[in-house]
Amino acid sequence: MRYATALLSIFLGSVAQVLLKKGASTVENAGISLLLEVFKNKFLFWGLACYGLSAILWISVLTKVKLSIAYPLVSLGYVFTLVFAFLFLKENIQLNQIIGVAIIIIGVITLSR
């Protein structure tokens, strides 16, 4: 169950990245008006909400799992984000990204044993 919570937290962090990227594509100024934009732009709002929920879940994970085991799992966020960027933002995936993701997955498996 603790790994499921960790994966959900990491998953939500990746969803947040995609939502923030989608929302940021409509933002013209990154100044003080950005704070107002967060409340007007549903992608920015829900992206930040996903980050918040992800953080709360991550705190729960840290109460049950050693940091040296839990933190390497965070690198799975790169895997999720790459897939989500391809599916939802129509970004291209390069061979070097696939190789990098394969190395991350091998590393996570190695560290979690």
C-alpha cells in the first residue's frame, strides 16, 4: 500500500506538470498578474492542486518508507511525464529519451530491491 501511495503521489506530480505546461502556454506575463492568472486559468489552478495533493500523499509515504528507498521512486516522474507529454501535449519522443527512461526504470528496480 505504501508503494501505491508513492506511485499515486508521483503520478499526480506528473499530471501537475502537464497541466501547468498547458496553462502556461496561455500566460503572457509572469509578473504579479500571474497570481491572478492562477485563479482564472483552470489548467494552472488544477496543476497547483495536483501538486498540493501530491505533496500531502508524499508526506504520508515518508512516514512509512525509508527516504533512501522512497526518494529514488520520484525519478519515475520523468517516465510518467514523458508519456503524458507525448499523449496530451503531442510532444515527440526521441531515442535518447527512451534510453534515459529505460535507465531510470532499471535504476528504480535496482534500488527498490
